[in-house]
Amino acid sequence: MADTVEHAFQTPDVEQPYAALGVKDDEYARIREILGRRPTSAELAMYSVMWSEHCSYKSSKVHLKKFGALSQETPRGPLLAGIGENAGVVDIGRGYAVTFKAESHNHPSYVEPYQGAATGVGGIVRDILAMGARPIGVMDSLRFGPLHEADTLRVLPGVVAGVGGYGNCLGLPNIGGEVQFDASYLGNPLVNALCVGVLRHEDLHLAHATGVGNQVILFGAATGGDGIGGASILASETFDETGPAKRPSVQVGDPFMEKLLIECTLELFQADIISGIQDFGAAGISCATSELASAGDGGMFVNLDLVPLRDPNLAPEEILMSESQERMMAVVEPANVARFMEICAKWDVLATVVGEVIEGDRLIIQWHGETIVDVDPKTVAHEGPVYERPYHRPAWLDDVQADPAEALPRDNSTEGLRAAFSAVLSHGNVADKTWVTRQYDRYVRGNSVLAQPEDSGMLRIDEETGLGIALSLDANSRFSYLDPYLGAQLSLAESYRNVAVTGAEPVAITDCLNFGSPEDPEVMWQFAEAVVGLVDGCRELGVPVTGGNVSLYNQTASTPILPSPTVGVLGVIDDVATRIRSGFTHPGDAIYLLGETGEELSGSIWEAAVADGHLGGLPPRVDFGAERALAGLMGECARGGILSSAHDLSEGGLAVALAESAFRNGIGFAVTLPDADPTVALFAESAARALVSLPGSAVAQFEALCADRGVPAARIGEVTGEPELEFVGLLTISLEDARSTWLAPLPAALG
């Protein structure tokens, strides 16, 4: 017999397993206070998933509010939708809008790597679809333990296969991202997925249930027992040291069903018969019903008996908590229901009317003719607990910052520099990632203009005019460990710069904030500092935060991950034909280093590669005025067709930017380093810098533009066309030897 609302009134003292569902004592007491009685077991299930850390942001809300103080204007105009919606929507001109967002699927990907990563992609794609947009591309930011650790070799191949398998089956190009390695991610990998979609302004849809009498329709896959409390509860607690133990909680994806769901939903939008829509992500039906109802102008009635099930033995609580994939919920006027069902049948998509919008402000759910849920949906979806967690600066940070990489010994002999160059090129965070990216389709749909290994991905939006977008997804966790405020800003600056060097104008960001346990005051300090860093940085750059995701409890036992605020930047380019590629193309071209190089080695790849993983000191300084000036210069150069290539400087510094520019087309160079210390010149990771090449005929114009924009520019050499990397007076390395060093690490570890 179901635990009904009437039964709950009659049995106030029944013991309920709220702690096993992740509900704290004070939260359970508050639920009872809100309801004026004990919750039914179905209501307890709903509150437990919707008030989980993953769904309610209860530990991060007080800090995330700071993003609301940012302007909602992009350099191209006001946001069409921002924080609080399924995804942000940006006007890019000519009647087009772009929606993009990043989300995490970290814990499920550790427990079951393939399905965890695959359903992470599926979930973010549905967020984009729910805004009325056609998904057109994906990206991912992945972080694992050391490359040769046994558990990395268990997790990494499955995650990559899941990301590629799901995205490839959907026909979505994977146009960029990153793969990084650090011991802190052993036992807690990060899988952050981004999706971007395009729509016309008039096609924008929002998630709300409006219009009394309108029908509530569940469409897509049937509901199963997979993913019960999967992302919502699994991602709201810390793993212990025994490893993955929650395999049944991970959702199982079906990309072919999702492809049908995408096409079906887009046709439903085109038919203009949807009044409100919500995708099913974490918390399943609990989320879709409570969020639609709370954002609407009435209540909602749902008959749980009508929900199509893959497992007829599911209890009502399990149906409400299931996170089975490929499901959507729509609100439809009665006159349009027949047409809705007709379109779903055309695409072989299961669709069932499960309820309706009702007067009042209650969400009422019945099972076998009895009421098992009677709640104010706002208390479920938007009025959960808000914690002001204590936080303080870690005492150990003083010792870390007092041990800078700048004080480490440097071997500036020819052999010392050769060894350092080889160590940096073969470091997991720099080495070639083709083993990963060859499993992704980068060019499906035919509109990929740039993809890995370029600095950012680029997609054409309008074939007639060439209007396009660029996207980058970056995090520098080493910098964020040394100083989370500056580290978050440096991640923002790198992503911004990656977009700018292609010639696109950066206009907006999304973020995915990955940290350890919020119950650790030192972790919460890292989180708070990173948020303020991003707020201040976005204000300086003049770009808004359109939305994002917070992932906490990323730690194994008492060991948190390095703080990892991942930042996605969206850029707009008026004509993709003007984009700038990253590789050297023409022998005889002049090579210029843009920006200023400081003695900034702390947090660098050089430090990690040559000093046995040392991590200390302060990260590079951030100059957002210099970043803006560089971005403006790159846009002007793209429009004028001045440059042959451009590559941002980040991990590995000038040495890696030069090597990667040479590897791209197999063309060597000869450069003379400035009179500074060679280790600094080669490996410092100062921000606001780029490496460019250009024909001699454009040098005078280029130097004038640099002077006008206030961007320091030093001519350091030329593209030779010879098969070698020559650092004049220091060392010369065969291009093939250097490339082999760079290519080897991932295949050697993964086969």
C-alpha cells in the first residue's frame, strides 16, 4: 500500500529513512514544518533529490548570487536568457541566437565511466534543446589521475568512449576541450560537458507551466530503474577510499533515442504547440514537475499510474527519483494535444498525457487513485535550504606560496634546456591528445570551421554571410591551488584569449565550478575566492556569466581535488572565412611574440615537469586591460587578413606555442630569444600573450596596429620551412624528434 497524504496525517511518528536519502536532521525538520505533517515517502523522495547539493546549490547559492551583480549585456547586445534558465541565450546578430552551457557528470563517470560520461553529454544536450535550439556542437573538459595509474587506465578509456559514442551517434561535432592529469583526480575524475545550440530569436522557449487546463505530456523514453538518485544524490557526497560502490545509481543512455527526441522536439517547436517545456536531468520527474509548476501561473496534477515504465515493479518513490535518460515534459493546450501526439508518432517517440495544469499553487501527484504528493512546488524546486558554510583561508597556503618555482635551480646549458623542453613536451597536460580526439567526430554536420587541436572550436552559423561562433573550455587547476582568486581569473583569461586568437570577439561565459567538500572550511574558501575572481574578471572584460554548474564533494576520503573552475567562453565572428589558424603555414613569415613575459614559473608545466611535481609560489599576474587589447588587435588582424597564424601562450609557455605551431603543418622555425633568462623566456606562463606569424609585406601595418592598440610586439624570428626547431645560440632540435616526444605519452600508456 502506498504511503498517502492521508496516511501521513494519521501516522505522524513513523520513522522515515531520511538520512539514507542524504537529508540532514534539520532539513527533515524543515520539511515537516513546511508540510505541517511528516512527508509521505514519495514527498520525502522528491525533497531528497531536489534538496541535494547537486540540484539545490544549497552550499553555493550565497556565493553564486554575486554573479547577478554583473551586467546582462554582452558586447553584442542584451542576453535573451541568463542565470536561472536551462541555459543562457546570447544574441549574435542577423536574427540568430546561440545558447550554451557546461555541466558536470563527475561522480557517475567514476562509478561507471562509459555511461557516466555518455549521459553527461545527453543531459547537457537536452538542456540546450529545451531552450528551443538545435544542438550543433559539444565540447568536454576531462581531468584524471596520473596517466600510468591503474585506475586512470580504467576510467579514461571508458569516459572518452562514452563522450565520443554518445556525441557521434547524435551527429554532433566535438570541436574542442581539454584533457589534464593530476594526482588529486585519482579516484575523482572530472567530466565537464558543454553543448551549444542555435535558434532564431522568435524560437526561444522557457520552462514554465502556464494555462489552467493545459495538458502535461511526458515524451521520450520510458522510465526505468537506472539512475535512481543517480546524479542528484551520487554527486552530493564524498567517495570513501574503497572506490566505486554505487554502480546501480548511474543512468544508462540511448543516443539513438535522444536523436529521435531532438528531431521530434524541434518539429514540435516549429508547429508552435508547446506552451512550456522542461528536460529530464538530475531528479527526473521530481525535477520536471516541480520546476515547471513553480515557474508557472498555476499548480499541477500528475497521475503517476500513466507514466510509461520499463520496469512495472517500480515503487512510486522510485518513479519520482529515477533519472532515466532521453525524457522531456511539455505543457500543451488541449486543442494541440492531438497534433502533438501525431508528431511524436511520426518520430516513433512515446508520448503520454500524465496530468494537467490546475488552479492554485499545489503540485498534486496520485498513485492508484490516492494522493501521495501534495506540496507547494516552490518549496521543492526553489526554496530549499541555503547554507552559509563557514570558510577560512588555509593556514598551509602560506608555506605553499613561500616556496616559489622561481627559486628552483635552472639548468640553462644546451643539454639542460633540451632536457627541460623534452620533459615539458611529454608532460601529460601538454602532450598530444589525438588518442582522445580521434574517437570524436569533429566535422559531422559540415559546419566545423576549427576543431582540435586549434586553440578554440569554431562553427559556421549562417552559410550565406559566414556568421559564426567560437568556443573554448579551460581550467588551470595548478594556478587555482596556489591562489583560487587569481587561478579562476587566469582560467577565464586563457579561455577568453583562446577565442580571441582565432579572430572572434569574446561575448559571454558559462562555467563549471568543481571543488571538494563544502563541509571543509578551506574548500569553501577556495570556492568563494574563485567566484569573486570570476565576477571581478568578467566585470573587467565586459562579458556576462550566462549560467553554469557547481560540482562539490569532489574528493576521496579527506583528499579534495585541486580547485577546478572550468570556464567556457563564447565568441562571435562575422565571417568565418577570416578566422586565424594556429599553425605556421608559409616559410619566410616573420614570427612575433605579443605581450610581456615576466619571471612567472610558479604553477607552470616547467615546474611540474622538471621539479618532480613541485607546486608552490604565486601564479602569474592578471592584466585584463592587456587581454582586452590583445583581443581587439586579433579581431582587427583577422578582418584585415594580416596574419598567417596565431596561437595563445598558456601551458608550457613560448616553447610549447612554438612547437605546436610547427607541428601543425610540419614547418620549422628559427627564433632568437630575448636577453632574459632562457628558462623564463621559454617556459614562463605569463598571461595576455600570443605567438603570431605573418608575411613580410604585412609587417609595417602589423607593427603600427600593435602600437596603436598598446600591445607589446617583439619580432623573434621566422618560419624557415626546415625540419627543425632552432633556438638560435641555445639549441636545435629535429622537428621529428620533438614531435615524437610530444606524440608518445598517451599511446604508450593507453595502447
